[in-house]
Amino acid sequence: MIRCRIATGGRLALWAVLWAVLWLALSAAAVRADAVLVDGRDRVELSDFAMLRDPGRSLSIDDLRNLQDADPFTPSAPLSQDYSLGITSDALWLRTGIDVAPQGGGRHVLTLAVPNFDRMEVWGSWNAASEPIAVLGDHEPRSLPLRRNAALIDLPAGHHTLWFRSITSGSMAVPLDLWRPAALIRTEQIENLIHAALVTVVLLLGGSAVVLAVALPSLSLAFYGVSAFATAGHILAMNGLDALVWGRHLPIGGQNPFVWLVVSGVFGIAFLFAALPVRRGARWVVPVLGAPVLLGLALLIVYDLFVEGDLEVDVILRPRNLTLLILVAGLAASIQSWLAGYRAARYMIAGWAVLAAGNVLTALRNAGVVPWTDATYYLPVYAPMAEMLFFGAMKAARLRLLRVEKDEAQRALVTALRRNEAELGERVAVRTAALDRANAALRDRETQLRQMLEAVPLAIILAHAVRSTPLYANRRARDQLGGSDLYHDPGDRDWLLDLLEREGRVETAEVEMLDGGGNRFWALVSMVPIDYEGQPARLLAVNDITGRKQLEQELTKEKEIADASVALERAAREAQRQFLAMISHEFRTPLAVISTAAQNMGLTAEDEATRQRLQRIERSVRHMNGMIDACLLDDRIEGAGLMLRTNLFDSGALVSRIAEAAQAAAPHHRFRVAAEGVWDLTGDEQLLGIALSNLMENAVKYSPPNSVIEVVLRRDGDSAVFSVADRGPGIPEGERERIFEKYFRGIGTGRIPGAGLGLHLTRNIVSAHGGTVGVRNRPNGGALFTIRLQLRDPAPSDVGEAFA
């Protein structure tokens, strides 16, 4: 009765008064001076926060604990956990007191019921350390497998103070609770089942649409499916299920879940324009609103994937602004389609309206007009799900309309068929006359075809398929194949007919045939079945390849001769190998006797001249043994190939050992060894030792007595470098490219002993290891030989720790 007597202005004033009273009551209830009591309950809501803004994010916990002046917090109006401060770049400090009863002490779980929050640090008055007792947020590793941000805290009994430092790019809301672990797990399980079921509904809608889009096919259903999947990504990011399942937020939209909502909206508009015919009056929606939406979406995705930092950049194209543009575009196009007479568009209007309502509720919650509760948070989150259901209803209505249109089209088709039937009789008469004219033209073309067949250089025969009687033969066939027996071997005819029956055609089969004079020749035969004047026939084409066959026979003979030459060369090489083995065996025994005799005589020699002659004999014996070994090793490389016995060895030890042996063999020279790094190499240690020994012996040969031979081992990037430098005359420019050839000796070698095999063997050994060997002249005289081998990186060790 009262409401009926109040005018419109009075009703508005009354509602304003009631809202103010309600707000004051809520504010009065929120302002409590008492500390929060922790008495053993499963869940304790933290409230009565004193707030301090830190615009420069410069304050520390030590600054707040050691305050000497007035308290910078605002205790006169403490905040409740349902209050939202909107989006801010400041660091927000919160402080609250708690009274922990003896039965309420022990392990608790501190939870922040906002799944998307950058970082929150927590300090307790019972812990004087500067490090926080707990850290929560998306950028921190999760120590507990929970959907919401959580951390374990051990609370001692007594009165304590909690400080919270919050930084986030999203809405600044702090619904903080203390849970008993078992109670939190039970609650999480129930909530996770509910959220998972709702997400599954959206995924089923998207998957069904994609399957139908492939089966029908339908572009609008494909857009619908992609929009549904993006909606599922938005819901997963907003309720925290993505972090629970994958341990982190999804790659796209991980810092701002509104990116998924923008993607869903873009494909929702694409679905709208693909599913409903939009008249010209609404075509302005696409270029005016679609272009900035697509540009903003591309910028957001690039910024989210490749740029460090928050998505809240100071530009117009933010996710929420793009969502507003999408809502305007979708509503405008849907309303225009509905006004144009498409009744199914009302479902689209309802879907966009639900999404708009969710955005309005989000804006009111972030502005602090409505409290931050599960209802005000999750209703906007699942608003796109309701939108997808409305979109599905619109598509179903559109399909029903298409079925009606199909029935009408079928009825129109029956009418058109009856009308066409009457016209068909008239067309038959016209077509009959045209057919007669076509037959006449066909006979003319047949005459032209016969003329072309007569000019073809191949023999072409047309025979009856059953009676095998000839029906036609061109001029080439009449001149070349005069007799009735075409095949030298009658079995070839049966073979060709069997092949024709199996394969349906015969292409380029080689057979031996007879010409008109009874002479044999080789031919390529092709045969296909055709219909000739209503009779089954076979068309045979014969190509004379006698000249090609003769050429093939000549090539075969030449190949046999070449194979025989290769066999002779192998036999000669084997004989050479056996000769070298025999020579080495026959030489080694007397050389061993000479070496032993020289050593025994050296033990009893008294004068210096005799000892020098005996030393020259021993050096000559070693030289002969070295030449025999070089010949045998070269034969091994040239023959069966160089087989590497690969193992891991110490490169520094190898260089030192070879240098010591070379020093002992050349007492009139001094070896200087430098190893900048000692590491392990992989290869044939014995063969690489031979290669280094050859370089050192070569340096001794061409260096004057009492000169220094420098041997260096160093690392160059991922390569090991061995270098041997002598003090000799160097290598002439024209011989530098040939000194590694087999048996090559330079012009200036003169009376220096050698067989020209040492450097050749060195190059083959290094090449077998995948390395290179080179030489250059030193500026101050002498030659520098360098061996470069690739180092093998150590296998990475498996490092891992299990976290429970």
C-alpha cells in the first residue's frame, strides 16, 4: 500500500536511503577492534585489516617493526576480507591481530582465495627474521597441491600480529583464511569436482561442435568450438584448476585470464556472422569494432608470451576494454539480425546480455561496491558458459529453421521436376537431330584418325579379340609384318594375352618377332583392349629396338671386361700385401740380431769412436724398423681400411710419453713440452701416438743439432690442438700442398733418410678421427705442423629431487 502511494522520485530516494543504511551497517560490522580468535575451528576468516599503501614498493618489514613515530596504518577503518581495492600498482601492506588459543595452535594452512594473484608475503610477530614465514602467488612454486594459493604456517599459542605485503596486476582483494589441513582438503575436493564438472560441460560443447564441423562441414560450428575451448581456458585460469593440473597457469593468459575471454569473444562474433545472415545495416560493425579487437588480441598474445612483466600496460587496448568492444559488436549484430526478422538471434542477444552482466558485476566488485565473495567472483567467471549454452540454443534453432527451409525447397524441387519433364520431350527431339549430326562428324574424325595412323612410324595392328582376325593394319605394319606369324616363339603370344587379361593392358614388353621376310628382330610391344565398331578388339603397337639391344649387348661385354680388370687389380694388391708381409718378416729377424749384437758390443766397448759407431748402427736399425712399420700400416690403411680401437685417454699423458720417447731417440735435440690444459680425448690412443711420433721425428730430421723442438697442447673452442714446431729450413711454397702425399719427398731433403710415408700416415690417422692436419712456415724459420681434433662434450648428469 505504501509503495503504491510513493511517486517515482520518492521510490528512488527510498532505495538510496535503504542502500546507504545497508552499507553503513556492513561497514559498522566490518569495523571491529578485536583480534581474530583462532580456537581450533576448521576455518578461521582473517579480517579487521589495517591498511598501508606503498606506492614505491620500498618499505620492508623491518621498517614497519621498528616504527618510532605514529602508526602509518589506518586502524580507524579496518578492512574486511570481502573488500576489493580494484586494480593498483602499489604494494599493499595489511596488518591484523590474532589470538591463538592453546587448542588452536599448531599447523594451519593460510589460503588466499584469489587464484590469480602475483605475490603475497607474510610475516608473524613470533618470528623476528626478515624473511617471510610464507609466500603465496602465481609466480611462486606451489608447495601444496591446491587450486587456491596456500602455504603452511605453524601458529604458537598467544596473541600475535600478522603482516601481509601484496603486489598484483589484477584486482587487489585479500580473502585470507586459516584452515586445518584436513578440512581444507575436504573442501577443495568438493569444489574441484564442481568446477571440473562445469569445465567438462564447456569442453564437451566445444568438442561436439568441432566434430560436427568436420562431419558436416560447417564453418560456424568450427568457430563455436574454438570459442568454447577459449571459454574453458578462461574458466580454468579464473578458478585455478590450470595451476592445479599443470602446476602453473596456462601459457596464454597466465598473467591476465581476460585474454582467453577476448579470444572467446572474437570467435563468438565470428560464429555470429557465420551462423546468421547480417544485413547491410550492420556491416559497419566488422570494420569499426573488429579491427581494433583483432589488433588488441594480437598485441596481448605477443605481450603475454614474449614480454616480461604485467599485461596492464597504459594503452587503450586492454583485455577488459577489448571485452567491452566485443560485447558492443556482438550485441549490435545480434539486435540487427533480430530486427531483420531472424528470430533465432534472440538467443544470441541473451548470451551477450549474460556476458555483459558478468562484466558489470566484475566491475562493481573490483570497485568495492559489492563485496568479494564466491558468488560475486564465480558468477562472472561462468557467465561465458551460459553464453555458450545460449549460442548452442541459437544454433539448434537455426538448424530447425534450415530443416523447414529444406522441406520448402524439396517441394519447390518436385514442382520444378514436373515442369522440366514436360520440357524434356521437346529437348529429346532436338538432341536426336544433334546426335545425327554428331555421328556424321564422328565418321569424318574416324577418317582423319586413319590418316594419322597411316603416318605413325610404329607398326599398329587392330585384331578381333575372339577370332584374332586382323581388322586394320597401318602402312608401317603392312610393310614390316607381312606374315600371319608375328612371334618368333609362339609362347610369347600366349604370355602377352595372359598379361593383358590380368593387368588390363600391356606396356613396353620386350619380345622377339619376325618381319615379313622371316627375319628375327627385337620389339617393344604395347597392347590395349578397345571397342571397334561394336566389336571387342585388341590394339597392338610394335616398336623395333634391334639397334638398342645390340648396344646393350656391347655394354654388357664392356662391363665384364671392367669387372675382370678390377679382379686383376685386387689380385695384384693382395700379392703386394703378401710381398710386404714376407719382406717385413725376413728383415725383422736379421735387424733384431744386429740390434742385439750392437747393444752387447756397446756394453764392452772401451773407446768413444766404437760406441758412436754402435749408436749409428742402432739408429739405422730403428730407422729400418720404422720404415717397415710405416709400410705395413700404410698397407693396412690402403687395404682393408683403418679400424680404430676407440677409448678414452689422457691427452696430456700421451703428449708427454711421445715427447719423452723422441727425446731419448734424439739426445742432440731438446724438446720443450707445454700443455695449457689437460683433458680426456676419445680415439685410438696408439694410432694418435704414431701420428704425433711421426711429426716429432720429422722435426728432429730437419732441425740442426742442439736446437729446440716445441710441442704444445692447447684447447681452441671445442677442439684440441697439437702443434710441433722445428727450427729447420721450412717448406717451400710449391711443396706445401704435396708433402702429405704418399712417397713424396721434397727437393731439399737431400741425404736426410726417409721413405715419404710418415706425413702420409699422419694425415690418414687424423682424418680417420674426423680431424685435420696442416703445416705453415714460422716467421723466424722452421715449420709448424698442427693436428686439430674435435673434443667430445661430457654427457649431462641427471639431476633431480623429489618434493613431497
